[in-house]
Amino acid sequence: MIVEGQLLGRIEAIQEACATLSLPRLCDQLDELRGFARHNGFDAVEGLASLLESVVAYNGHRQVALTYLSLMRDAAHHRGPDSARVFLAAAALRGCR
């Protein structure tokens, strides 16, 4: 529960700062989030953060970032074996590319 709370805090901090972060800083924060998620077994959050980092670095779409961050918050509550596939599919269905 403590690690989940830390993960949620990181996601929410990025969400709140998203509008004012430079693209390089946003990518840096997403990379840090991805590493934290991977280290603590949050596969769905790791996958979403990785995809978002790629999308933002390539396209610079902040609205897409907010959608991904919302999915990450939901994914932080689900650590089952299929959670990564479920949340990555949800991102695809929402048009997060």
C-alpha cells in the first residue's frame, strides 16, 4: 500500500504539472516513473509510461499525456497478471497513439 501510494503521488504530480513542464522535463519525469513502476512490479503503469514517453517525445501531445496519466492512476490499483494488457488495450481504444 505504501508503494502504491508513492506511485499514485508521482502520477498525480506529473498530471498537475503537465501543462507547465517542458517536453524534455516531462519525458524525464515519465522515465523516472517508468523505472519506479518496473522496480515495484506495476507492469501496466510501466507499459503506459513507456508508451506515453514515446508519444510525447515524438508528437508533443499534452492532451494524450493526460489521458495516459489517468489510465496509469487506474492501473496502479490493479497488479494482476493481465493488467498490463488490459490497460494498454484501453489506451489503444481511447486513441492514445
